[in-house]
Amino acid sequence: MKKIGSMLLVSLIAGAVTLGAYKLFFEQPNIAVVSSEDNNPVFNTSFIPTSAKGSGINEVDFTVAAENTVNAVVHVKNVTMSKGSSSVMDFFYGSGGVQRAQVGTGSGVIITPDGYIVTNNHVIDKASKLQVTLNNNKTYEAELIGADPNSDIALIKIENDVKLPYLAFGDSDNTKIGEWVLAVGNPFNLTSTVTAGIVSAKARNLDPRRNQSFIQTDAAVNPGNSGGALVNTNGDLVGINTAISSQTGSYVGYSFAVPSNIAKKVVEDIMEYGNVQKGILGINVVRLNTPYAVEKGINEIEGVYIDGVEEETGAADADLRAGDIIKKIDNIKIKKYPDLTGYLSTKRPGNEVEVTLDRNGEVLTVPVMLKKRQTTFLPEMGLEVKNLNEKTKKKFKTEKGVLIVGVPETYRGYGLQGKVMIAVDDEEIDDIQEARDLFGGISKYGRTSITLLNEDGERERLIFQ
């Protein structure tokens, strides 16, 4: 037994010696070298302590802003009356049909303790009756004070015995891309709904035919949110929710709000003047992505390229010239045309702005006085008309009317060009704003008469079907 134990011990020692000798003298070392030239990914680890709450959205408190906002956002109900045919006799003989009520809903924001409410024009458009329901479920009849279809802003009013919770306008120029915002409204009749997102872009234009400048967010906005509040985390009203970009009509990722600075100016104009006072520079610009813009290299320009200057405007008085590139107005950097129109939408005729421009590589800053627009296109007929100056008034021997300076192809055979229009359907015209208002009320299916003056002072009356 001793002999077997001795042999086992000798075998173990011999094996250990053999293995050690192999490792020491025969096995090749296997060493991996990592250098900066390797294609392997490199991870840098930060040892900065993380927040106990996590990061990002968890560190933002929405509760105070949401609580203050929901009480100032209201549910707006728009009742419109439409004619429906009730019988075959009505259909054939046109006896008028039956008046049927159609109900649309949206949102609004209380902006004064005595009941002034801002909403969208499309929320209250053509309303025969307006009802407003507060967050405490009390319902009131509302009165339309005024509206501006161009900015899609309207002002309505309710009468109340007690002071109402309201939101003050914030400064939308100070909003930053990436900033957290809340959208508060009544989507799908779900009252007091709060959604969160960030500012995705500023000065966004959705319709190249209109001078729009929206704040774009990714806060969920759906039908019924229109006219509701867009607020920052401090509870400041920075926008009025207006539109969504969707093929389905519901939220798919982006929504748009009228900046509070524009909404505030429109509301103040309606309250003080009864309509919106628009101040213009008086420049012509080139639409991007057109052959002309590509040919002149305008597509590659950061700023607004001036293609022409209108007579009797602030731009002409300040000697702005074709070829100048506007880089800044006051302290607002101008990268594209909606930046310019968005800022000018907060100004009135008579306001002065500092325009910084690039003229052949030289940077100039000049003061420009904004003036009233002198020309406009009339709805329905598409005539371009201009306010009368002293020279034109003397020539045509009239103090009222507008000069027709552009006629579409449809009406060129009627001799309208260069004449002064003084009345529409026997309603006198003082300026282009009155002309727009009168033509805006023309029915497509009725008769319209216009009264003209020629250069000899003779009156002409034309009737259009």
C-alpha cells in the first residue's frame, strides 16, 4: 500500500514539472494590443453623479403651470344655422328649406378678469350663437368683439359678476427651440386636457400665399384644441394653439400656435381700433425655390433679399434698395421671410424699426418708419386697388375711393384699369380697407354694382352677375 502511495505522489510531481516546463519554454504568449487606430468602439465613462430623479423631463415641474392654466382655458361652442331642404317641393321651388343648427367646438383663453377671451377666428367663424363653458362648468353667452382671419385670431367677451382667472401674455420672442411647453384645451370635447412637448421650430410658415409665422411644437394637439393656450413651464402664455399638420386631421407629431406677441397685438388693435392695424416696410421679396430665385442665388442666402421697393413707403423713404439683404430688425435675427413677417406683425403704422442689412458686403443699420399698406387685392373679383394720394385726388376731383391698378384677365374687357372706384352696391369707399370689407361681403351668386370715376370726372356704373 505504501508503495502505491509513493508512486502516485511521484506521478503528480512529475506531471507538474512537465506542465511548468511546457508553459515556460514552449507556449507562445497571446497578447491583445488596443491602439487608437483600431476600429473597435471606444466608450468614455463619466463619473459625474446622476440626479436622484433621473434626467430630462423628470426634473421639470409642470404642475403649477398646468393648475394655473386649466382654470383660464374655456370651452367654446359655435352654433351656426344652415339651410336644409325638407321636401321635394323645397328642392324644386326653393321655398327656403329648414334652418338646421350645426355645432362646432374649440377652446379659448381668458386674458382679462372681466371676461375678454382670445380664440381662433375659425372657431367662431359664421357663428349665430356663441357659448363659453368655464372650467367650473358654468356656461355663458359670448359676444364677438372682433376677428382677424389673416392671423386666425378672434376676441370674444362674456359678462360675469366676479373676477375670472386669466392668463397674461408672455413674450414669445424669448421662447427657445427645445424649451418645454404645455398645450391646454378641449380636444374631442375632453375638457381641461393638458399635454406637454417642446418648441420644435419658430417662424414656421404653412401657406406660401399668406404671411404666417407659427411656433411649432410636438405637444399633442387635436380638433377642439384650437384657440387653447400654449404656455411655458412658468405658466406664461406664449401662443394660441391653431393648427396641426396631418393627413388624417388628428395629431401625428407636430402642432402650430400663433405666437403670443402677434395675438396680443391683434387683440389690442381690435379693442382700440376695431380692426387690425398693419405696418409694412414696403418691399417686394422673391419666393424661394422658384427658377428666378435659383438663378439669382437667393435660395442660398440667409436673410431676406429685397427684390424691389414700393413707392411712398418707409422702405423708399429710408433708401432701401433692390439687392439689399435684411439680416436683422431691432434685436431679432432674420434668417428667412417668416422671421421678418412674424416680427412686423407685432408692429403698427407709425412704429420705427432698426433694419440691419447687407449691401454688397457692407453692413448698414438704418431706421425705417412703418406705414399703412397702400395697395391690396379685393376678394371675389381679384382687383388690385391703391389708396388715393393727393395727386390722384386732384386729378379725379374726389376725396373718396380707391384707384384700380391691377385687373385680372377675366375683367380686362370692362375698362376698369386706371379708374377710381368710389362705391360698391351704393356703399361709399374711403380706402382699401373699406374696399376689402365690402368685397368680402359679396355673394358669389348675387349681383354686384360698382361705381367708377374716369379721368374726366364722369361716373360709370357697372353691374356684375
